Amino acid sequence: MEECEREEEGVSKRVQVRGRGFFGIGVERSKTPENVGTLLRSAVCLGADFVFTIGHRFGRQASDTVASWRHIPLYTYADLEDFASHRPFDVPLVGVELADGAAPLETFEHPERAVYLLGPEDGSLSGRALSLCQHVVKFQSAYCLNVASAGTVVMYDRQAKLLGREGVRIA
Ligand SMILES: C[S@@+](CC[C@H](N)C(=O)[O-])C[C@H]1O[C@@H](n2cnc3c(N)ncnc32)[C@H](O)[C@@H]1O
């Protein structure tokens, strides 16, 4: 949020307005609704605008202890082609994966608009998913993190860098 001056009924007021940019985060072929529920919760807490799944492998809606669907939408894409044909215009896709050649998250400059894509609990981002990405990032960890935890790290990193650079507050 940013503060700005706005005229309302002839009176000038300082109001909070949303800054430019947005982001979403999702998982390719997620195995469990619990992980999507946890990711959703973190997403609401860390300022994401939407969460999505691509070809998830569970049969029911994600468990969600803070009713995050009241705050941000959860989109479900049937497969990567469905996702690719409905991606928002001019928004870089950032793969999050322990892949060779991935950029270190620690020094990554997050795009103003971004969609982050994580791999499944029991695998990695597919070759097709990686080919759709404009960036791929990884962060240092002794072992691979749980997918929802990895997503939380990435969202926190984005928030921390925005806070440091622009003093932007999430809530
Ligand atoms: C539990 S890991 C998947 C298992 C892992 N690919 C393997 O084969 O052992 C789930 C997902 O979390 C993300 N992830 C976990 N740790 C990561 C790290 N240090 N850097 C980037 N992504 C990470 C990736 O998106 C990964 O596909």
C-alpha cells in the first residue's frame, strides 16, 4: 500500500492506495490439498494476489484454516497448456526449482509483476514448465524444502526486498 493525496467532495485527504505490481504463486501437479492450503495461508499473509494449481492430483478442495478463499482466489488449471493459455499478459513466470543454472534467490530482483511456479512434492518442475519460465530461481538450503515452505520463502524474500527498497507495507 502507498499513501497519496486524493480529493473527495472538495476535501483533500491522505488515503492508502495499492502500489503498482502484483504476484501469484502456484504448484505444478500438487499431490496434497494440505500443501496447497498451507501455501494459500502463507500467500494471504505475505501479500499474494492469487494462488493456483496446475493439474493437481487430489480430489477435493484444499484444506484452508484461515478461509483464504475469502481473501484471494485459488485458480485451478487442468494442465500446463490450460495454464499457458490463461496466463496474465506481460507477467514473467518465475520457476522455483533446485535446477542447474537457476539464479540465486538471495540476489534475485523480483519483477514488479510475477507469477511463481513450484514443483510437486514428489518431483520437480517438468521440462515443459521450465521452458515456459522467464526466470528460474533457487535458494540455499541443506535439503529440498516442503513445497509450501519453499513458496513461503520466496514470498517472504519478495516482501523483504520490497520493504527494504520502497518501504511498502503488505498489511
Ligand atoms: C519437496 S521439493 C520436491 C522434491 C525434490 N525435487 C526432490 O526430487 O527431492 C518441492 C518443490 O519445492 C521447491 N523447492 C524446495 N526447496 C527448494 C530450494 N532450495 N530452491 C528452490 N526450490 C525449492 C521446488 O519447487 C520443488 O519442486
